[in-house]
Amino acid sequence: METISYDEMLEMASLGAKVLEIRSVEFAKKFNVPVHVRSTFTRERGTMVIAETKDMEKVLVSGVTYNKNEARVTVKRVPDRPGVAAQLFEPMFQSGIVVDMIVQNTSEEGLTDLTFTVPKPDFQKTMKLVSEVAATIGAEKVMGDEDIAKVSIVGVGMRNHAGVAQKMFRSLASENINIMMISTSEIKISCAIDAKYTELAVRVLHNAFGLDKLGVAEE
């Protein structure tokens, strides 16, 4: 890639790209310092990380990332009342466990299902903490799944173009890849899928958004 914006690089770094440390990009953005990322082994021009320009918006998606280092936890039939979510997540916060994607179903009969993801190394500890709280608040049960992956697309062009999410979902559906969870930002869409489909999902999204000449970031 010739250029990428600070915001795109920050999203990609947070989603698994190992090219640049997040803090280095944050400081570069804060003080508007261009960053030239080059290969150690050649003298060829690399990629410039710079402030966003209008030309960048012409590209819908700048990169595809994936992360296999996440696990999913579902708490079934949680009482849907104020303070329950805070009570559920408090022990994880106190233990320094970072919660990523969160999905809560529509309440029925005063009960709801709550699903979220955590780093895989924290999975067993999370299951123990959540199970203890679930018993206290009267939730039905806690289920876990370590065989998931998060696949994401990133691009500043998403801000001004409709249909990017639909294109991503349609591309995954064309290969019968089921989407378990979805999270979005202005310039990012992430989907949790079965881990065994990770490489296939990346290839499909790569082709769908014309990223044949670009790299794939992983963690």
C-alpha cells in the first residue's frame, strides 16, 4: 500500500496487525508526523502512514485482519433489569480482563441472553468469574466456546459508502460461513466466526474488496 491513514492503522493494529505498535501511531497522529514503514531487506519505498486525505475515501476497504486469540462466553436467560450487566462485568474489570465484542438479545419475559468475547488466555478465568455472578443474579447457565475467530475489514471509505457491511455478509454467506457476532465502528466491521473458516473468510473478503495486492494482518 502506498498510503494508509492514522485511523486505519490504529484500527488494524488493535485488531491484530503486528506492523506497528499502537502507541507509535497514536503519537504520530497527535503530532501529525508521517510514518514511513519499510522493509528491512530491500530499499524499495514502503507505506506512508499519514493524515486522512480525500483520495483515501475512494478505497472502500484498505485491509483485512483476523484474530484467533479470542473466546466467546454466553450467559443464558439473564434478568433484564438495571445494574445486572455492570454486576456481571465488574469481576472481569477488577481482574484486568479485556472484554471485546458484546451482543445482548432482545428481552423476552424479562430475560435476555448476553454474549461477549475475551482473550483466549483469560477464558477459563472468565468462565469461573461469570459462573459465580450468574448464580448470584439468577441466570440460567453460562456457555463458552474457544473455537472462534474474529475477521475484520478496515477502511475510511466506509464512512461515505453504503453497502459495505452487506457486501461483507454476502461474501461470507456465499461460502456458508456463519456469523456469530458483529461489531462496527465508523471505519471497521468485525465478525466472529467458527475458527476453522478463518483462512477461507480472509480469502473471500480479500477477493470481494479487490485487495489482491494488499497484505493480510493477523495475530
